[in-house]
Amino acid sequence: MLEIRGVAKRFMSRGELITALERIDLDIRKGEFVTIVGPSGCGKSTLLNIVSGLMPTSEGEVRFNGARISGVDRRVGYITQSDNLYPWRTLRDNVAFPLELSGMGKAERYKRADAWIERVGLKGFEGAFPHELSGGMRQRGNIIRTLVYEPEVILMDEPFGPLDAQTRITLQDQLLRLWGTSGATVIFITHDLTEAISLADRVLLMSARPGRMVRDDAVGIPRPRDVFHMHDNPEFRRLYDEVWKELEVQVRGTVS
């Protein structure tokens, strides 16, 4: 579904040429859940910005269903770390906003928004404003604001990063259940290796800058998964130890 071929990204910073990404080659199949880990500053978010069409490549190209990505595409949704809900809109109006932009009538878009709100356990908060919701509730709203218009590809840039551990694992569980019924392809960035393995079909490891793909590991843990007891799974422990060895090398490379 997604073909990333020879992608590099360079930019000028204070008169110095910086190479953020160097020769990224990657194939992602339809319906896959792929996570990307790597040290800070390795170009993970830059790669997502390129796949989303928000940023051009310096070299190489990204193809979506065979066609080159040359700008923002409605079939690709992007969920960021910050919830970005509009403070003057209720939860219902925030979730329904993409449908409003598409021209859908008010009654139908509210019906769809309310169904998604109920699916993530927020029924009763449809009329609440973002400042009246907890961080985890706002992020659930942020996620379903993208899912409501059913994009084929969902890009997620550390969506659970700012949340406490209990909320984070609860939303991981909810995300897997939502994804399991959506058929969407997901590319999910995280600094948390446990999260990466718990969610993914494949875990990709990027090097220290300039970012390159240094590992691509299939996760052999059957679905549906119990993210609350993932540490008990021997395949999880094996893969965690294997990937961590290389991740530690890359992280140390950014510190030295």
C-alpha cells in the first residue's frame, strides 16, 4: 500500500546542512500496524511528515497505492501528540468537524460522531468542552476525530506520550480494538519499546541521525492481544531484548 523508495531529507540550520533522513526504503502492506522506534532526533516525525504529504523529500519518493504522494491526501489521517481539539467546540463538534468540512449534513455527522464517542467510553460528554475533559479523554477525542472519516492510512506521532502510565495502557487497548474493526493501515511512532511491541505487526528501528532503518522485526504475538499482561509473554520478552540491544547502541550514539 505504501512504498517508500530512497527517501532522504536535508535542510539548512544556522548555515549548516543537516541530513535528517538517509536512504529510507520501506514497504508497508494494507492493514498493517507498524511501529517505529529510535533515539530522539533520528527523523521519525520527519518521515511521518513526508508520508503525510506535509513535507517534500530531498531525494526519493513515497507512493500510495502506486501513485506518488505530492501533497496532503484525505485518505491519510494524522494524529499528533497534542490533542489539538478546538477549545471553542464541544467534543461532539470537534469529532464531527472533518465530516462538516466534507459537506455532510448536521444530523448525520452528529450521529456518526456520537457513535464514535460512545465506542471510546465518552458517552455523556458529547457537550463538554476540551477544558472540561481529562488529558486521556481529550486524546480519545483526538483519535476518533480522525477515525470518524475513515482514512485508509493513519499516522500517529507519539499520541500517548504525555499521558500517565495507567491512561496510556488503557488507550493502547482501546486503540487496538478500534483498529481491529477499521481495516486501516497504521504507522505509529513511539519512544516506548514496550508500547511498540505490544501494538505492532512489525517494529522498525531507526538509527541515530541521519535516520536509517536498521531493524525490521515481525511481532509473532497472536491477536487479539492483552496489553495489560504483555510482559508475561515469552515472545515479547525475547523480542524486547533483541531490539533493545540495538536501540541502546543508537541511543548511546546520540549522547556521545
